[in-house]
Amino acid sequence: MALLAVGGYGRRELAPFSDLDIVLVHEKRGVKDEFVTALWYPLWDSGRKVGHAVRTPRETYSMIRTDLDTATALVTARVVAGDETFGQGVIEQCNAKLRKQGHEWLAELHSRVLERHTTAGEVAYLLEPDLKNGLGGLRDIHAMWWAHAVGLGVSEADLRMLDECNQLLLRVRTALHRTTGHPGDVLHLQDQRAVASEAGFSTDDELMAAIASVARRVMWISNETWARLAPPTDRSLRAVLIAPGVELVNGEIHLADDADPVTDPTLVLRVATAAARAQRRIDRDSLDRLGRLSSPWPAPWPAGASDDLVALLLEGERAIPVWESLEQRDLVSRVLPEWSAVRCKPQRNAFHRFTVDRHLWQTAANAASFADQVSRPDLLVLAALFHDLGKGYPGDHTEAGLAQFAEIGPRMGLSGDDVGVVATLIKHHLLLPDVATRRDVSDDSTITYVAERVGNTTTLQLLYALTQADALATGPTAWGTWKAELVRTLVDRTERVLAGNPVDSTTWRLFPDAATLEVMAQGVRRIQADDNAITVVNPDQPGLFTAVAGVLAVHGLDILSAEAHSDEQGMAASRFHLRAAPRDGWSDVLRDVPLAFDGELDIDMRLAERAITYPRRKQESALGPQPPEVTFHDEASSNATVVEVHAPDRIGLLRDVTRVFMHLQLDIRHARILTLGDNVVDTFYLREPDGRKIVGLDRQQSVKQALLAILG
């Protein structure tokens, strides 16, 4: 008999909390139960997680014909105890049988790889990557080794690269186990700094950049290898010229024999565009040739080169795998030297799911889908590609990006006017979502503010398309129905102003609407809930807004925005828009709001109970909670003072803030509640009891100090 180590134990790749996977193989006369018990129980008693099996050689050979997990585990098996000759013979026989039927397993193995990627995501781009199961992770390396062992074939150079990548990912996974003290494969934000130190990296940014770099290599090698399982159906050895110097041969994009990357620097973009347009892979030898011979582009660019870049960008989603291929040979930085600063640079916050470079590719791909909605699609995709380029440089990323594009635009051969438009888009790429989510879009001052910065309708439409492309490339929390409606309203109003049409504020008033005004005229209390919003009408009294905010906090509901209005007849109305409606319906909330108004519900006690029992929120950004800050914007509204409150998020925060306003006798006309990971940016439109703005430095300072006291 022999004891075989299989899986990670067989590969000698155990992290501190890895499973011990072992198989006891024995001859057909069998093994006594007492022996097996004496073997397994000490392992179990030690607290280790053991994957175990007892089989004869015949049973083992039978299983590898029908069970993929058994087959893959035995590829790297080794004898750890018992009869060495017997155990090694079983392993060699298994491998011989696997090679005979290897191709039968490859399709199923690839199917499992794709299924795993669907649930685990991409290691290179995720905020919190799954080092083992994600695309570009350890299991992909193991799958490549197994596929190579049974005949798919991986080059020696790729095998060496996979081994290097494997060592780094193992190092990080081991550091993860050591620092957390428990098993796990997902590198969470709150663990990254400690893991970086344990794994020998100077910073967590350096750690995440290294992971992104190796995961990209693994992903590319894996995709290249698996592509051979399903080659193009239209393969032909006859070369078809599809662009100057570019041919389609055997279903792949090739450099023509007479093409010279040394004398024709734009060849790399023609190859890339052809690959994207035809949805074909670039031949490995051609890619290597481009990598060896392509030189950095001259300044200024050759005539027509900027058109070649635009053509590639307008291919949209089809261009993304081509970008990945170019990056494997560092070809993007030959075209744009500034690109090296954002290559594999992490964006570790609650919104972004991609590294900076991948985010820029995705934004450009998304922008291409809006090409038919703007008059200058070329400027749109260029702005998309460069809008966050400044994140690779010190200082404010927008200012840094503008400085970089001031050199890139002329080098590309763009006209002064076109450089100016793209620069405006880069400068204001966050303008629309920031204003829509932090300001009152029914206030004329808001519209004037945006119109002055955009300048004309052409730029506004480009900026609107860029805003959508950028948000959709950022992450699932960066764009939704609520934000889309606010931005659309803001764009519509601004477009009218830029076209020379005055806007009637009464026409554009979002709240109160006609139905709410009708209820207010009746002078009665009414509380209504509809989808993700609750509207409250009540005789005006101090603290109504605060009471509703408290009830919503008690029920664990996240507020996206809120509006408030009072009339001369002594009625008040407020509407709260929520991230999601209550899971169990609105009945409990509708019961508690009037109780809070009438002083029959102790909100503070309920919030204190919830704070104790509610689980602590997981850190969602690399920086974590930030110090509170209060800012006044006197000119942001024509009839109110705008106060922005930045603070760490917590249960009951909005109630505490609005209670300060109540004690200071300030009326809340409008509010925007925005959660950014671990922090909030809440914007309030405030007026004194007589309807005036908050004037005077002393009065503003007293408001600020009261807020900072409650926030601290």
C-alpha cells in the first residue's frame, strides 16, 4: 500500500490553511478498518481539514475515466508514505491512461474553467480578487499544467511564465492565510495592507499592481491555449490581404512577409484594428515580431495615425481583447508613452472594479456604443480613453490628465479646437454626475453653473455620452435608474439654456409635484409609499424631516435623496428616495412615521439598539473612513445656502445632521444623500426661518461647529 498526496499537497503548494488531500491505494486483498481509523483520526483530531479516499489501483483507474476531479488531482500526485515502488507505479499508470483519453477531458475542463470565471470574476481587475478561482488565478495555472500533461501543449516559454506567476500568487495566498489566521482565497480590502507587508511588498498598491500584472499574463496564456480547442471554422492557409501589411491566414491575423514594423510604426494599430473588426486573434509570431521591432512613435505622429487609433476605439467591445494582446508585448506604451503610468494601476475603492488602464479601455468601448448619438464620435472615444489618464501621476487626477493631454493632443495631430473640446471633456468628466447627485437640478443656479462650464450643446452631448460610458465602466453601484434620471433632467435643462431658451422654474420643479400640492392644500396628514420612495405631508412643525430620517434609519433603509417644501398655509411636505424598498414591504415604516411625529416612538433608543446589533460594515475603500468636513457654497443656489457634509457613514447619521439644523432653526429645502463607500457626501439646501440664505461668517461658523461636533 501507499499514501499519495494529491492536488495542492501533491504539488507541494500548501498554504497554512490548505486542505490535506490524500489517497490510500492498496492491493486487492483490502485494508482493515482498524488501520484506516488509526490513520485518519490523528489527522482529524489535529484540527486539519483532510480530503481522503481509500482505493485499489483498479478502482482508481476506473474513476479517472469518469471523474474529472480525480483525474486532475492525480496528475501531480506523489508518494508520501508506504511502498514507494507500488505507489509510483499507480501514479505512472494513471498518467498513461490520462494521456490516452486526455482530449476527451479537455472540453469538460474548459467548460468548468469558464463556469468558474463567471462566478469568481477576473483576478487582474477586481477590487477584491479571488486568488485561487478567478480568471488569471491559481486554478487557471493548474488547468494549464493539466491540459499540457494530457496533450494540449503549452510552450516552454509559457510554462516558465506560468511557474513565475504561480510563485507570486502562492506567496500572496500564503501571506493572506498568515495575516487573517483562517482559510480564504479572496483578498479583501481590509486585509491588503497587512498582506502586502507579509508578502514583502512596500505598499498595498504595489501588491495589487503585481497581482494584476501576473493575472493578466495567466489570463492571456490561458485564453491563447484554450482557443486551440475551437479554432475558427473559416480557416484557410491562403493569405487574404485585409489591410496594408496585414493578412488573414488560417483564421488568425498575421503580418505580411513584406511588412516592416521598423519603418511603418502605424502597422501595430492596423493589425489591432483588423483583429478587432474580424474578431480574430493576432498570430503569436506576428505579435512577437511587433514586440521585437516596433519602435516608440515619433512626435508628431505620422499622417493618419490618429485616425487609426480612433478606428480601433470605435470597434468597441471587440477592441478589448486586442488591447490585452498588445499589452502582452508592451506595445500600447510604444504608441502612448504616458500609458505606462496607468498600466496595472489599482483603483481600490467602493466604486471601481477595474485597474485604471482596463477602466479606460472599457470606457472607450462603452463610448463607441454612443457614437451614433453625437456629432463627433472621434472626440468622444478619445476623451474616454484619456479621461482618467491623470490617475497615473501625482496630484489631482483631472489636472494631471489635462497636463498630459496638452502634450498628447498636438502630438496626435489634432487641431487646436479639437484639443480644446477633448480637454473640456476631461476637465468636466465628473461634472454631470456630481452636480446631479449633490445639487438641486430644479434650481436655475444649478443649470447656469453647468451651462457656463460646458459652453455649447455639442460639448454637452459629448459629455453626457462620456458620463454614461464612464459610469457603466466603473461598477454596478456607479450608475442606476435614479442617477440616470437626475443626469438626464440636468442635461435637458442645460441644453435648453445653451440653445437660448429660458427655463421656467415652475415647469421644471421636481417637488412638490401637482399631486403633492393638492394634498397640501387639503391641510391633512398623508403618508404614501410607492416603489422606492416615501412622500410625507403634514402640518408644519420642527423636526419633521429629522423624524422621517430617523424612522428610515431604524428600519435599515439607505436614503439616496430627499426634498422638502413648506407653504404659507402652514403645511410641509417631504419625499425620500431610497436605494431599495423595504424587503418586507412598507407597512412597518408607514406605522412608525406618524408615531415619530406624535412623539410616541423613541427613535434614539431604537437607533442605539440597532447600532449594537447591526453587524459592523466591511471596509469598502482602501483609505477607509475619512475625517468629517463641512463646506458652504453660497452661490450654488439662488434662494438657499448649500452646505456639503462629508463624514464617515454610520447608522443614524442623517438624523443626527438634520437634528442640528432643527435646533438651529434652519429649514431644509432640498437634500441629496450620497454614499461613497465608507463615507457620505450629503448636500443640504438650507434657509433661515424668514426664508433668507445663511449669511454672515459668524452664523456659518456656528452651523459648521455644531455639525463637526455631532460628526466627531
